[in-house]
Amino acid sequence: MYIPKINLMADRAEAISFMQRYNFATIVTVNNGVPNATHLPFVVKERDGQIVLLSHFAKANPQADELLECKPLVIFAEPHAYISTKNYEHERNVPTWNYIAVHAYGTVTLLESEEEKVKLLEESIQFYEAAYMPQWDALPQDYRSGLMKGIVGFEIVVNDLQGKSKISQNRSAAERQNIIKDLSNHADTAARDIADYMKEQH
């Protein structure tokens, strides 16, 4: 990812927090020079000082067969917002787009046993809806086993993390305040999220 120095997200904890918040990401693999992508929810955590991404494919998804054939890229890319020139102090300007994105590359391990898949799904449940766990525990074993046969579980240990935060760092303080005010009143929640991130930069 192209990242000008001014837009570099250098804080590892900030990148992890961002991935955990915007955890519905895109995993990209390449097969014979052709990129393939699937949109998946990820559990993002730290383990033994490493960032680990956990998720699963439907077994019928052919991209699952490509996981071990290349170095996958997982893209976390929200929020974003159009930035109007009305927020600038001078007419000689053009509109732009503010956004935050994290690209994570890493090494894949397949979670192939039923025990590993159960652990994966239970980590996902705890992350997304812990209150569902009693219902999950009460499901018949044959039903749960059938579910396990229909998925390909995997984890990615991240070894290359690239974070970009393009939130008007190159604008004057007055212009930044104009943008924050404009986005804070926007109907789009993504625009308001960008405003919140801009406020944190002050």
C-alpha cells in the first residue's frame, strides 16, 4: 500500500484496535496471476506478541484451496468520507477523500480438526455475541459436527502490517476544524467516525 510518511499509522496498538473495530475485512489471494477475494468477519487478537487473524471459509468456496499457495492479504478498510473544498480557506483546491485502512499479510495455518474448528467458532461467538454461547452449547452434537464439516477454518499470523490514516494531516488547523464540524453533522455514520478519528489527532 502506498503510504506517504504523513499518513503512516505507526502505532501497532492503534492498528490492532482499528482492525478489531472494523473486523469485517477482505481476504485476497492470487491463483495463476488472478486475484480472488472474499469478505469475512475476523477475530483479531495478540498471542505471544504476534497479531493473529482468525476466520473461516465455506468449504465450497474455491478460494479456501488457495490459502497455502500464496501469501494472503487481509484488508481492513473503514471508515471513509468525501472531503469538500468548502472546508478549505482558498479556492485553488480540489476535493479529496479521507480514509483509514490496514493491510495485513501473514502466514496461514489451516485449522483442520473438529476440535480446532470448535475452538475457532467459540472464539468468534465470544467476540461477536457471548450471550449466544448457552444456545450454542445446547445444540445437538451431530448438528454441530455437520457444521464443522462445512467450513475451512484458518488463522493468519501477521508478519507485515501496513496502516494508513489519511485524515487531513496536511491541512491547516482551521481547515481541519472545518472538516471535523462538517463531518460531525453528516448523516453518514462513516463520515462521523472519520470526524472522531480526526478529533483524536489533536
